[in-house]
Amino acid sequence: MAKVGVVLSGCGFLDGSEIHEATLTLYFLDKAGAEIKCMSLDTLQSDVVDHLKKESIGQERNVLAEAARIARGDIKNIDSSGLDALIFPGGFGAAKNLSNFGSQGVDCKVNPEVESLIQALYEQNKPMGFICIAPVLAAKVLGKYGPTLTVGNDTDTAGALMKMGAKHQECPVNEIVVDKDKKIVSTPAYMLGPTISKVAVGIEKLVDKVLELI
């Protein structure tokens, strides 16, 4: 049974993990018979957003504790040991908590634990999947290797990926982009949307391809 790490960045698309993307990832992994290891950072969120009003509310919340809502409490600190593959759902938490891409763009820094995790899996030649905005993490950490990634057709984010060293390939919501040599798979998900059923098609393909590449 393949053991797949799923890195969550909180709970809620404006300040953490996109809940639909995270849940679909977990569902399709479980459906395929994989062992799932949910992981996150034990640190404060960059901000906390009221998802009804879509505005910051000035609270402090812990990324790991919030991500535990999605994982039903079965979640640990980031750890690469024993993993056969790794998947990052999207949501602005990837650009706010796992990195500061949301505020710094191409000059961003990736959290050291997240950077070490991605680098470790890459050096072990293990497959990784990046959903929605999460490909910015791959571009920043692995840009020197020139991975091929997608964020759909968002020209600004695609431009940022390329400035960080990645290649960008446009992709519809129901498809994936596969860098076979580097074992990196990406899909646009809610970078394009528009609905959960459309997003689900691409995420299922990503999960299946990541497992196939193990």
C-alpha cells in the first residue's frame, strides 16, 4: 500500500487549504487504496479571513490546528519519513502559510520545513502533485531543475512560475500536466473552477497519476 503525504495549510480557501480540493484529494487517495498521512505546520497563520465577508478579522489561529479540521484530527507535523509520494492541495494558505508568495511574488520564501520536504522527495525520485496555486511552491523550491507546471491560464501566476525557473503549460480544469522526468503532476482546480464537479475530474487524474508514478 502506497503511503502518500498530503500537506494542508489551514482550513478555508482564503487563508488555508481549499476545502474542496483537500477533501477530493483525500477521497480519491482513499478510493485508490492509498495510506494517507496528513501533515501541516505548527505555526500561526499569516492572517485569518472571515469567509462570509471575505475580509481579515485580526484573529490568531494555528495552521496545524485549523488543518486538523479537514483531517478529522489525524494529522502530524511535516515529516518526509516513509512517504512514497506527496500532494499539496491549493488554497491561499499555500501562498500565505507554506510560503509568502501572496505578498512577495517571485521573491517569496518557502517555509524551511516545506522546502526541505519537497527537496527530500525530489532527491528520492518520488512523485509529487501540486494543485491550484500550490505549483508556486514547486517552482520556488525546484526552479533550478526547470519543472513543467500548470496554474491553468492565469498569465500573472504563470509568469511568476517562469521567473522562478519553471516552465508553464496551459491546462483546462479537467486535465493535468505531467513532468514525467521529474515525477511532478499539477492541475489548475479552482484557479479555473468553476464548480466542484469540474475540479474533481482534474484532481482524480492527478491522484491517479501520482500513484502510477510511484
